[in-house]
Amino acid sequence: METDFPLRKIIHVDMDAFYASVEQLDNPELRGKPIAVGGSSQRGVVAAASYEARKFGVRSAMSSVLAKRNCPDLIFVKARFDRYKDISKQIRSVFYEYTDLVEPLSLDEAYLDVTVNKKGNPSATLIAKEIRKKILEKTGLNASAGISINKFIAKVASDINKPNGQKTVNPEEVIVFLENLEIRKFYGVGKVTAEKMYGLGIFTGKDLKEKSLEFLAEKFGKSGSYYYHVVRGIHNSAVKPHRIPKSVGAERTFSENLSSEIFMLERLEHIAEELERRLKKSKIAGKTVTLKIKYSDFTLNTRSKTLSYFIVDKHLILETAKALLYQEELQNSVRLLGISLANLNTEDKKQNPEGETVSVQLKFDF
């Protein structure tokens, strides 16, 4: 079998419970105990949970109150992002020993294209093992990895043998792997989409594959085409070393709900200052200002305005955000406010080219 799309050797490296593992690394008294990184207050949210805590159903983005209810012995630890960033730099330095084609997704995960690599090693599987070993030696932390022909499958595979494991999906195994995969494990299928798919009789990749492109487009819009192709092993997105941001934002969650626009304006001023700082640091400007409002019942509302010129100044950002705030009446008291700037002056910059498509036979050693 031959393909008319490029087969690459892609590794997705994902650190195991990164924030929580760093805290356990630095504080031996926390090792082997259920811990959550985040605030323990009434309004706190779990940023990360150790594997000991996950056994009790504690997950990231869960409210601290619910997490404590699930795991009464849960220990909360304050996040130390400067420390996490330092270790992330050490991890990435390991990646660059093998390839310059590194696309970080966050502090604790990244894609690597090792089709052609600095070590001249033809085996992406062995490279992934070496990388995980070096990360452990350098940082004392465990990483998991997925290896396959494209980013989508590598991402899915990295979760198969967690923690401290890896999974290779060879070219000849791709279709069977995807057909047998539970639909909720497809990257890009969230809880809501999974429930919708269940209602349509789609429980596995095989079920998804039986649906036509027209059917999926009708039921899922633009995402339908994505689902149609990835279940067939088609995902041509290249590893992009320099990801250009589409928006820059800042937001705040409040310890008490706000019900008056007067109090909100004061908070928006601080948020605009933080956004200006981030924009200037990145040397970015934008035209579209979006105000994000999350109400006390967790419903989300966004309001946007596009200007005819690029802005970065906090005063201009704030004035636009104010106008958006007064654009319509508030529906409830507010727990979170955010401002973001999109339509950036980076969008005309060239992304890294995907490279030429090469004719690749099914026999493609991993």
C-alpha cells in the first residue's frame, strides 16, 4: 500500500502529572500522597493532580471543593510556575539534541518530528526511549510518549501506556488501532461531542469510519471533515517549531462575585494593564478586542469589537472593553472577567512550510 500524503516519524512527549510531580520531586514528604496543585479556597480550581489523587477522581479544572469531597486526604499545594518553566526549558533542551522540529503545546508536552534527526537514528521508537531516559536523568521526572506517522495518532498513543510508558503505532497498524479506539479517546472529541456521537451510534473508530463525509459535516459542521479524515489515519499538519499566536489575553477569577459594573471597571483596568505588558513583551499588537464574562452560574458570554487600526496601549484596550461591557445588560453576577486581543499583526508572517510530500511505502521502520 502507498499513500498520497506524507508519512512522518512523529513523537508526542507528555510529562506525567507534571506540576504535581515537580512538587513531589521538590518535597519528599509529598511523595506517594494525593496532592493537587491549585487553591484550596471555596473558589479554587485544581490545576494538576498527582496519580495518587486521580485514583479518587480528582482531575484538573475540577473545583477544589469537589476535589476535597472526592479525596478527603487531598493535600493542596500552591502553583510555582517559575519552577515549572525552568524544568520545561531543561526538557526542551533534550528535545533539541535530536531535532529542531519541536512544537511545544504547553510546558509539559510537545511534538517532535524525527523523520530526519540529528542522531541519524532511523528508529523513532528508540529515540523516544532515549529522550524519556535523558529527561529522567536530567530532571528526575517521568515522561510518556506516543510514536506514529502523524501528530494526531502520536498524541492519542502517548496516553495509552501512561504513566512512564510509550506506545508506537506503526504504519501497518494505524487503521486497526483507530478502528478499535474508543471514540472518547480521539483527540479533539470532548465530553459533549462524545455524548452526541453516542446518540448517533458512534462508540468506536470503526463506527465513526462507517459514517459518510456528508453525514459528519451535517452533524458536526467543519469538525466533521476532521473526524472523517483522522479516523482514516489522515492528518497532514506538520510539526511547526514557531507557533504564531492567534490571540493574546489576560483574565481574572474573583474571590467574590461582582454584581456592579463599577467594581468590574476597576478589575478590567488591572486586566488591561496585564494584557499590555504581555503584548509589549511579545512585540504584538491587534485589532479585535474581546471581552469575556463568566457568570456565577458558569455560563459564558463574549463580546467583540474590531478596530480599524492595531492597538497595544492599555488605555485603548480598556476603553474598548468598557464599551463592550455596557453593550448589553448583565445576566447575572460575575465570577470572571477577561480581555483578549486578536486579529494580530503576526498573522501575515509565514508559518513554517510543511515540506514536500514524498512517496513512502508501507514498510516504514519505527
